[in-house]
Amino acid sequence: MTYERVTYANGWTLGVHVQQRLDEMGLTAARLFEAVLSPTLTYPGHPDKWGRPREVRVADDLAVVVTASQRLAVTVLWHGATGRDALGQAA
């Protein structure tokens, strides 16, 4: 499958990598935006290669790494999980 950057009506852009991860994890963009727009926990991430700060936004068991200044979702991962299947069930 081929992925391209997509900008949504809410002003956020999903990069190629995050879209690939959503497919691998069996998640939708709507689920990702729940974490991005209404996180229960936010903490600093590593800066990108240009030095722009990133942050991790967490909701339930999902963590999304974003470059907030660009409204760009970079990647998504299970937060605090040691292993999960494609539907998010504990392995």
C-alpha cells in the first residue's frame, strides 16, 4: 500500500509513517485524534532532526508522537504495553 501525507479538516496532518502504523495496529484516524485532541497525559518527546520539539499525547492505552508546532502526527504506539495484537488486546 502507498501512503501520502493527509491533512484533515481539524488542521492536523498525518504523516506517512503514522498512517502505516495505524493500519498495522488496526486503528482509525478518529481513534488517533481522540488522543491528539483530548489527551489524559502529555509529556515531552525527542526533538525532530531539525530540533523542533515533539510531545507524546496519551489517551487510554494509545500514545501519539506529534510535532505540535506543525500540527503533525508522527507516529502512534501502544502506551505502557509490553505486547499487543492488531486489535489492541494484551498479548
